[in-house]
Amino acid sequence: MRDIVSTPAFAIMISLVAFEIGCIINKKTKLSVLNPLLVGIILIIIFLKYFNISVSDYNKGGQFISFFLSPATVVLAVPLYKKIKLFKENALPIFSGIFLGTLSGIATVITLCHLFGLSKSLNLSIIPKSITTPIGVEVSKQLGGIPSITVAAIILTGIIGSIIGPGVFKILNIKDKVAIGVALGTASHAVGTSKAIELGETEGAMSSLSIGIAGLITVLIVPIMTKIFHSLI
């Protein structure tokens, strides 16, 4: 049994099974709070805990899943290609929305971490919460954060954004497909984009674009903003 558990194929298999169960539960219940990714994570944690399987053994296969995150994110450019004309027509408001959304997200994290008295390492780890995992982990390392906490923050941000996003749009009466896509992609990265794709092709395309641009903006401005905010507060 030990030999089977320690193989990469075992971790990959239980990850796929857990996520598929999450998809089935989500479709059956139609509850946005039962996000397939969230359900899958909970099931894997319970499974590892119940059978006393170490995280290091699980990561022998989990690392292969992480490796494919980057190319999987690139595939999200396909919906954008189909809507390239719409993007050209709305280039300025799209870029403005992504920039301001990224800026406010970073500023909010730094301010709240200071107000709640969180340590500097935790602050630096949470700052890249709204960008896709491969970029967020590298940003966290450069800032001196803790990558494992960054990954957890990114996952939670994506799940929460995909769950409450549609409700927020309804409350604020936001119906523009471009705005919805930009909001989900900028705030909730790939998980939000998967929700955007469910809402429509235009939303998915704009959300896909937002992931890449938000990640680039974060890489460029985070070091500057961090120094400015920490010197002020």
C-alpha cells in the first residue's frame, strides 16, 4: 500500500476523482458555494487525514498538476482570440478597469493587514492573492513572502470571487458583459475566469485577458507600492 501511495499517479488520480465529485455535487445542488475546486480540496484533505498520508507523498503527484498550471492558463487566450474585435473597440476602458482593479486590490490588502496587525511576512504573502498561481508564487518569493500561504490565498480568492461575483453584479445591476469579465478576471484570476466562461463567451474572453494583464501589472507595481505603503503606515 505504501508503494502505491508514494507514486505520482496515485496523487493525480485522487485529485481528479475529488474534483469530479465536486463537479457532480455542484451540478446536482446548483449551489455556487459548493464550488468544485473547494469541494475537491476539502475531500482531498479529509482523505489524506483519514488514511494518514503525508503531504510530501501527495506532492509527488501534486507537483505535476502544478506544473501544468502555466500552460493551462495560456489556453484561456483562445476565447479572447474569438473576441479580438470587441477588445479593440473597448481597449481603453478595459485596460483602465484592470489597472485600477489591480491597484485597489493591492492597496486594500496592505491596508487591512496593517489594521489587523498581521506580520510583514504574512502581508507580503497575501499581496499577490488576485493573480494566477504561477505568477503569484514568483511575486511572493521576490517580496520575501511565504509561497504556501500565497497559494492558499490565491485559491480562496478565486473561489470566493466566483461564488459572490454573480450576486454582486445583480445587486449593483451590472449587466455589461465586458465589465463582468474584466471584474472576475482581475479579482479572481483563473477560477473567476472559469465562472466567467459559464456566464458567456464575451465574459470569458475579457476575463482571460484580465488574468495576464493583472499579473503583469502586479509584477511591475507591487515592489513600489509595498515600499510606499510600508513607509507611510
